Amino acid sequence: MADIIQFPVAAGGKDKAQPLPEPERQSVPPIPEKGPSIRQIVWVLTVLCWPLLRFVMVCDVLFQLLRALVLWDTPGTHAGWTFTLHYAVFCYLTWFVAYGNPDQSR
């Protein structure tokens, strides 16, 4: 294993210095849990409605895609940007349901 080397006692016969007293520790009261946060409530409601919400969002994104394809050359409609926005919201909601669990430690 390992050899333990004992150092010789210092000459002069002085006793060891007394350790400093530890400062008194004040107990910090725990932060009371106030209940579920708004993010937790929104996540639970979104997950509960997710099958129906996903179907509606897929239909909406498909409609916006077809609208963007039809109105691509029409100035002033901004159908491509509208489709991009709807698709981004759909992607965010998919991520939020899959990975946005507020109970997980970060």
C-alpha cells in the first residue's frame, strides 16, 4: 500500500496551536415552494392537448404551404413569410412538448 511518514515534533516543546473557533452558522430557512409555475401549467396543458393541437397545426402548415406556392408571384401577400412563421411555431411547439419538461433538472 502506502508508507505513512511521521514528521518529528518541532524542537522547543511548544504545544500545538489551538484551532480557531468556528463561526456560528445561521440556518437559512428553505424557500417555500409556491406551487406550479406558469411554465409548468402551460406545458401540462400543451401536452394534454398535443394530439389534437398537432393535427390542427399540421393542417394549418399544409394550408400555408399551398397558399405560399399559389401566391408566390403575387406582390404584397407575403405568403412565404407567413408559411415560415407558422412552420417555426409548429417546430417550437414540437420541441416544447418533447424537451420542455419543467420538472427536469437543468
